[in-house]
Amino acid sequence: MKKIVFGAVALVIISQLASTYYLNRRFQLKACGLMYVVCKQGCDQVFDQALANNQSRRDDIREARDRRLDNCVRDHAFDSEAQFRCENDVRLDADAQLARVDAVDAMAKKRRELCVQKCGTQLQECDASNAAAFASDSNSITATVNTAGTVTVDCIDGGPRAPCFKPVSDFCQHATAPCDGCTLSFCGGGEWTVDAGNQLPLNTTLVAATDPSKNPRVLATSTTRGNQAVLNVPADIKLGEGEQLYFGFSSTKKPGGPVEVRIQRSN
């Protein structure tokens, strides 16, 4: 594990040096790929270790089962019915323990899948950042572009109802400019304006959740500036295992149909 961490740090340093001296874009994209490989190797190593631990646990359960079966034979040598009951109880107990270990295997597999997904997201964001920093083969640096995007909202009921939640990844897919950590930190935070038009005042929250309908963790709540909602997003968002970022939209008015909500960085 230490080798992987050191390797990741070395690759980050290399990437930073490349940006400093304006090395070509092909190298930058290759660095992103290498960091993805290191990230995925870390996911695989944790998964493999979990499987190895679980296999060791299975071996212990089976050995204990065999010893207990021998005891059943010894303790009930002259009572075949009691011996049968004893052996049946031992096998049922061992099977239950093995089933629990199988469930842990399934959880480890799911955690690995989520881990690899995060590696893939980081790769996409790394590539997007490189594309913004290097406009062409001439290695000229692009001008800063304000990040903006839209989210289609079709579940605002109006009045004091539960928020309509939409994943931040919807915004990331329609953003007009790349932003680092879009799905993980909402572009590193900052002040954002949320506008659905003058006819629909919006309240907006940014939450982290595995399921936003069940106890979402509120990260930012909007204030009102004229006809716009202003969302001040913290710069140090840390997602927990399985969490994603969601917008929560609510309004005192009910729209006539789906609404295109424009979200733009203002600071």
C-alpha cells in the first residue's frame, strides 16, 4: 500500500511539473491515465485483501465445524438419534457463518465497484482540466471561462413540500466549461447563482447522500438576491462512502411543467 501511495504522489508531482513548464498535452493526458491505473490498483488491492481475509475465515469455520462433528460422534457414540441432531445443528451453524462471510464478499465487491467508479470520474475530470489548460498543439493556455450549466427539474410541486432532488452530475454533463472535481466537490466550491426565470423563485440546497430522500447531509443552503438564489458552496467537501452530491430545489410556486434551471459560478 505504501508503494502505491508513493507512486501516486510521484505522478501528481510529475503532472504539476509538466503544467509548470507547459509540456505537450499528450504527456498530460498520459499522466491522467497513469494516475487512474494507480487508483484502480489501490481499489483492487483492498478488494483482494478482503477476499483473502474472508477465505481465511472460511477455512477457520470449516475446521471448527469438522472438530465439532468429531465431538458429536465421540459424545453420542451410543445414541444415533442424538448424534444426528448434534451433527445437523453443527452443519446449520457453520452454513450460517459461511453465508455471512459470502455477504461480506458481496459488500467488498460493491465497494470495489464504487472505488473504480470514483477513479474513472477523477480520470475524466483530469482529462477535462488538461483540455482546458492546453487549447491546442501549440500549448497556448486558454482564457478562463465562467462555468455554467443547466439542470432540468420536473418534480417541483410548489408550497411547503419536500425538495425535488437532482444529481449534480446532471449539471456536470451540461457544463459550458470544465471544472475540477465537478461531481466530487462541485468545482471546488465558491458562489453560484441559481436561476429558473423571473416567474419561479427557487430555494436551493446542496446535499451529500447515498439516497437524498433519506437524511441527506446539507452542505449549503441558498440565500435570495433579487430573483436569483445564491448558493455559497464550501471548498472542502468530503464525500463519505457511497455518497453523491445532489441539488435540492423547492419553490413557493408550482411550475406548469419541467423547468430549465441555470446554475452559474458568480465568484
